[in-house]
Amino acid sequence: MSKETTPQIEILGLDELTPYANNPNRHSDGQVQAIADSLAQYGWMAPLLIDAAGEIIAGEGRYTAARLVRGQGRTIPGWPDTGKAPVIRRGHLTEAQKRAYVIADNKLAELSEWDDERLTAEINALALDDFDLGLTGFSEKEIKELLKDVTSPEDTE
């Protein structure tokens, strides 16, 4: 195995990248649209991880969403070309490590928990700023549930 240098962000065309064919994690059309909306709102906030050959190890949802944004003729803030994506090439992984990481990257994110009090405070602050709460990834029903006990300024007058 060769010694790898410090990873660098590269800019590659979306058509140069290949999703991992056996990725067991699937993204619904609704989730891809939500990721696309996030990408169009915030820009590229995290690069895709790829292997030496350009196969996606992590970030397939962002990759699919970027293709959707491009297809919809939308722009990505701070990003001049919607046909390209930031990537980090991780060529040091064995095939077994790569396969395991594809699974771990998705599963480990599922293990986190929300601090409901802090989440409610943040969602409420965004609501008071008239920010589109749909861009948080939460459904309208989830947002209503979070904000059900929050006192609005009108209620205190």
C-alpha cells in the first residue's frame, strides 16, 4: 500500500464520477430534492469522497442532488459551474475498507440524537427570522410538533 499525502480538494465534473454500485443506502426522490434545495441555498458545504478511480465512497445523495440542480437550471451559491463538484480522493483504502466505510458513513450518522430543547430554540429562531424552515430537512409536521409549545411574541402581548 502506498503512503498517501494530505488529502486535497479537487474539482471534478459530475460526469467523471461514478456512484458505488452496491451502496445499500438509498435516497428517495423527496430526499434528493431536499438535498438539492439545500445545495441551492447554502452551496457546497462538504466535498464528496471518492476512491482513486472516481467512485463515490461518501456523498452519493449530494452527487445526485447536484445533478438534479444542474438539470433544473438552478445555481449553486459560490460555485461557478453546476457541472462540477468538490471531491477528496481517498485512494489508501482497501476494497474491504471502502465497502465498510460506505456502510459506516451512513449508519454512524443515524446513531446521533437530537437535543430537543436546543433544536426547538434553533428552529424557533429561524422562524422568527422568516427563514424557510423546509430547508432544515424537517417536514412541516415535524416543525409544527417542535414549535407547538413555543410562545410567539403575539401571544405575550
